[in-house]
Amino acid sequence: MARIAVAMSGGVDSTVTARLLAQQGHEVCGLFMALSQPDLDVQVARVEEVADRLGVELTIVDLSQHFRRHVLDYFVRSYYQGRTPNPCVVCNPLVKCGQLLAEAKILGCETLATGHYVRLQRVASGYELLKGLDAGKDQSYFLCGLHPEQLARLRFPLGELHKEEVYRLAEEFGFDDFRGQESQDVCFLKERSVQEFLEEYGGDAPRPGDVVDLQGSVVGHHQGIHRFTIGQRRGLGIPASEPLYVVGLDPENNRVIVGGADDLWSHTLFVAEMNWLAGHEPQLPQNLMVKIRYRHAGAEALVSNHGNGYEIVFREPQRAITPGQFAALYEGERLLGGGEIV
């Protein structure tokens, strides 16, 4: 069997991933990404304990500068430009399945396994990425930025399992303290709010400005557009007869635009650049299922290439389409690709 690296965090998913591969006869090499996490010492101690109990060789890989440059800077820049970023979608191709994969090769591992709930399928042209069988845990959305050469060197042992099965396997392997310890989506926030993180990180934060309605009339003031996202209702501080929501952000004029609940619905979005997992664009225009955020169920839409970007027109209007989030495109269970909503 091959020598295979596992991205280990000390959590249940990566632990079970490592144990399953070892049971299959692989020589498992654990890799932990040191990203300057707020609780780095605690995480290192935990992953070292897990690796020791599994009998797995563990290497701590310092990717903090790489992570800061490609993920944290992007995260802060997006908010300051009036967008709502998704750091996990950016981190996976550039850091976890990018730089960490390169580190694995240095250690003699041609393949990197992660605890993502997705399935990899070998086809004549290479590999396809499918949704995980556990619909409630499927993480394919976060991998819409991967490239064909990365897919060929990745493995996802949990894709055929449900979360409860993973917990049960962990307990069979002697780990009975994982339940209730699910990690949060944004690892670098820990218990901080986005606003607290942005203020700690520094940079030229947006200045105070106006809150306007859809007719352009000033109805209030804000302390920076980075404090708002599309669909937000709380924190506006504007008296009104009907509930007001953020329906748009205008960074050029430093304005927050508000409207009613009905104003949050739209049929159309645009993506400037699309990443295709197969390495090439499918035949377009085509009706596909499109997810506009991780917890979005997905909706049918016509996807067209207009030369300077992609237009996505939904059959039914969607609520709170948000610039900075990613549109992930599916054909049935297969993830075709994705791109940032502009």
C-alpha cells in the first residue's frame, strides 16, 4: 500500500480518516497546518495526542504566512470593499489542497486525504467530485475552486459515510470525547465576531457614511460598510413602519442601501471568473443546479457565458444573493465548478 498524508486537525473527521486509511494498510503520515490560530497551542497538543494514540507520524507544517497572504488578507479586503467573503472556498485550493499538498509530496506522499464529506469518482478523463452521501454534511461547495491536478492527488474517505457513522467509528477506535466538539466554519475567528477580527487585523477600515433607501434618500448613517452584509436586519438603527434589510452595498460611494423584505429577491447574478473542476468549460448555455451559499439548497438556473463573465438566471427568484459569496454549479450530484459572485 502507498504512503499517504492526512490533513489532521485533532477533530473527529480527520481522526477517523487517518484510522480508516491505516486499517486499509496504508502508511499514514499526519500533517497539521499551523495557521497562527488563536488557540494554536491547544490544537497542537490535541492533534499530537490523537496522532500518538493512532500511532501516526505527525508533522507540524507552518503555513501561517501563506495563510495570511492568501486567506486573511483576502478576507479583510473583501469586507472593506463591501463584499461578504467565504474564506474556506479560497483556503482549500490555495492552502489545504494547495500548499499542504505540496508539503506532503516533499515528505514522500503523492496523495493527501482530508475529512471532507465529498466523493471522488474516477472517469475516463480524470476525476469528478460528487456530493457527500450525508446531505446534511456535504462539503462539496467549499471545494468548487479545486483544479484537475489537485483532484488526482486527493482522497476523501468519509464521502460515503454519514456523520453519525463517523462518530460511531471514532468510539469504536477508542475516542469517546468527540461529540459536541464540532469545529466552527471560520477557524481563525474562534470566539471573535467578524467586526472584532477586522478591527484587530488593522488596515484602512471604511469610513462612516450614509444609509440610503432604494430611491437614494438618506435614511440613516453607518460606521463602515464592513459591518454589513446583504440580508442583514439587525444593527441598522433606523426607525421604520416595516422591517428594513440591507439590500445592497455601494463601496464606491460608501453607502449602505436598505429596502423591504421583497427587495431581497432576485433572479440573476453574475460571476466574472469561473473555475471548472474538469479544467475546461462545459457546453453552455445549460440549465444547472446552483448554490449561492453553503447552506443554500440549490436552485435551477440557466448558466451562460457572455465573454466577459457568466450570467446565471434562476427559474425562481433567490433571496439575498450576496457579492463575495460563491456560486457553485452542479449537474446532478457532480460539482462542475464555481466562482465568486460579483
